[in-house]
Amino acid sequence: MEAYTIFLVIVFILLIIVHVVNQYINIRLKYKRYYDWWYQNDGKKYDKIFNLTTLFSSEESNLFYLISKTTTGTPINNLSLPMYRFLIQRIFPTIRLDLNGKQLGVLTPKHLCQTIALDDTDDKFYDWRLRKNRSINIIAEYVSKEYTIQKNGKNQKGIYFVLNNDGVYPSASGVITPDLAKNWAGLMSEWLNGPKPEDGKPPKWIYIYNDEDKGHQWVPNPDLNDDDPTSLWYDFTENGHNPFSRMTIEPDSKIIAEFFSGGIINPDNSQDFVSFINLFLSDQQDLAGGWLGWMLNNSSRDTSYWQTAVSIESKRKNGILAPCKRNHDGYVQSILSSLASTGMNAVFGMGVVASATGPLGWIVGGILALVVIFQAVSAGYSANSIEKGDCEK
């Protein structure tokens, strides 16, 4: 009886091990495209602050998620499950891929972990910078211009900004000052209005202080009656340095609107301003910036915030991958690859254990082998669906 109990304990432990190993393999196969993207774009340098397996296990396996979360020791451990969902659903669909020499998407590990500022490795940014003669070595500075609009029968003063040099982005480090906040507001004005609205033409958007209805905010210029006020926001020939529009994030998203709710006026007292600047941190070693830095700065937010923090413009794909037909010819290859790399080794192990424990062991070993094969086939099918099931229309 004692031997039989020991045998059952061994079988139970082996079941757990097989389950954990297969969950890990399933995650690596199913999300292979993202692991390839990570390592092909210098993601390894960020392994200390971000772990892909922890992220994807939150979607696939509670057990493996707990194991990964307690063993990786990276800042991503501080994220809640709604924040993981936010990354997977809103951010990761825009990863940068190369399709026959053509760049699709925009997101790189650097944008995720360090800064969302674009650089010359991005095709659209590089073309834009050369065409506009802008320098990444110059800190962008802006000057404000007043503009008065009519609202509710009253004159209401607002401002917009004009680029004052050939820089690309304002400073994202140092002491937070009103001038620093002004320059970031200027960058947003450039994305909405262009760097310098043409002489004699009013700007498309105005920044209003103390709006009677909604406080401090950007509003479309009512003098224009523009039926497409965000046209410049999504015009990459004019604004190739806008990472938000490249990810089809709308200018009225909470992440942007909150920055303007008070950050320009009182940046020292504005957590939203500090949080926004974290998106553009660049040279601080071992300190998460980019999307991860912004999320960590907002870790106290409730679940509903992460469902609405970013508004996505579905009509403007702009390089984002869209679903298309699956490549069924690839399923067999993916399944065989999964079996070859994982399934056969596990089956061999089950056979060894079974032969050492008698006839009953062979029965249990056979059942375990079938479980392994089933999971390997499932992993191969899922991997092909992820790898081959998305393309740009």
C-alpha cells in the first residue's frame, strides 16, 4: 500500500511538471512572433525590467503566471491584470514587423520600456525627418500665440504654439518647469496644427484655459467649421514624429487629455504631467520609461481606467496588422515542429517512468503521453494561427 501511495504521488508530481512545461512551451509557440520581435529588436537589453512570458502567461495559465510572476523579479510584476490586458489589447497589436522589406507597425521594445520617441530606425520617421530637415540632436522649443474664439456669445482667449527651431522632441528630463510644460504643449500643437500654421490662416486647434464646461482643453477651432479636425494628426508626411497617431491613438484619449488638464499651468503639482513625461524618458539606466514607465506611474488606477485610457481610431489602420485568412498549409509544419521539440521528449520520459513502475505505470504513462501529444498539437495549431493568421490589408 505504501509503494502504491508513493507511486500516486510521483504520478501527481509528474502531471504538474508536464502541465507546467507544456504551458511554457505553448506560450512560447503561440506567441512566437512576439518573442522573435523582442529579440530581433534588441529587446534582450530590457529583460531586467520586462518579461514577455509573465505578460502572456496572464492570458494563458494562472499557474504559470504565478510561477513567472514570483520568479522574474522585474517591474512588470507591479502591474495588475487589467494593465496586462491593456498591453496585450491596445499596445502589442502595433509591434513593428518587417514584411518583405516593408515596415509594418511601429512599436519596438525600446518604445515599450524606455521611450516612445521615434528615431531613425523607423522608416516613416526617417523619411519625414530628412524631408523636413529636422534634427534629433536639437531639443524642440515652441513659442505661444494668442487666439480668441467666440463661445456662448463671449470672447474666449486661447493659445496655440509655433515651432521655434529645427528640433524634434522637447526635453524629457531635468527639473519640471512651466517652460518645459509649454514645449510639450507645443509638440501637441504641432501634431494638431502643423509646426507653423500658414500666414493668415487660423490654427485648426486652440488650447483654452478655464473653459466653463470642461476646464483646460484643446478644442477644434470653431471659426473653421472643419469636418476633419484630426487630419494633420494622422498625416505622417507632416507629423512623422507622432508615436500616438502611428498607433492610431486619438488626440482626445485620456492619456493625452489628462496632461493638458493642468500640466501646462501647474506642472510641479500635476501627476498627469509627470506620468506623460515618463513616456518619453530616454537615458535613465534601469529605470522604466516608455509605456511601461507610464503604466507604473499609474499603477493605482482602477480597472475601468485601463479599459478607456486610450481611444483607438479603427478607421485608420496606418500600418497596424488586420486579420486576414489563416494559412492552413502551415498547420502541419507547426504541429510537427511542436511535437519534435517538446512532445516526443516528454513521451519518452513517461515511458521510462512507466517501465519502472509495472503494468499500472504503463497505463498511466500512456495517458500522460496522450495528454502531452494533445497539448503539443494544440500548441502547434495556435502557433500557426498567430504566425500566419495576421496580415496587413
